[in-house]
Amino acid sequence: MSMTMEDSIKRWTAKCKTALVIEIIQGKTTIAEASRSFDLSPSEIEGRGDDAKKGMENSLRANPLDIRAQYEKPLKDLQEAYGEAMLERRARKKLQVLLGQQDD
């Protein structure tokens, strides 16, 4: 990032995060350099890049999803997986009881 921007960062606002991601995309800096300069982990910077890609992809869709819709599907998938895991757990416990193999 440019020196003027480095000097003024006190809080990572969306605008600052965007500027950093754009500089990486444009090749003005690398993830490693940004990590060292701003004391951020490479995975944190990569996560910001991933978020930017998701946002760009959504904004370029013919019918962009609203923010809520973007997060509802993964949340629903996690809830379904959790429900299935709980059902399996209960079934295993019942099987153990029926077989006389109670786990203390």
C-alpha cells in the first residue's frame, strides 16, 4: 500500500481493506509484503481477497443476491448437517442401550 495510506491506518475499515486487496490484485504488493507491513497473517489477507471475490461475483450477477441470501444457504446447509449428526448420535445411543453397551 502507498506510504500515505500506511501512515493513516488506525482501524481497518472496508475502504482500507479494499485498497489493500486492489493493490495485491494490481501487483503493487504481495500478500507476504502486506503481511509484514501491516502485521496481518497471510490467511487473514487471503480471506479478505476471498471476500472481495465473492462480492465482485455477486455484484456482476444478472440478479445479485442481497447480503442475507448470500449467508442463508451456507447457514441452512450447516443446520441440516448438524441435525443429521444429532439424529445419528441419538440412533447410536439407542443401539448401544439395546445391545447393553452403555458408555459411561
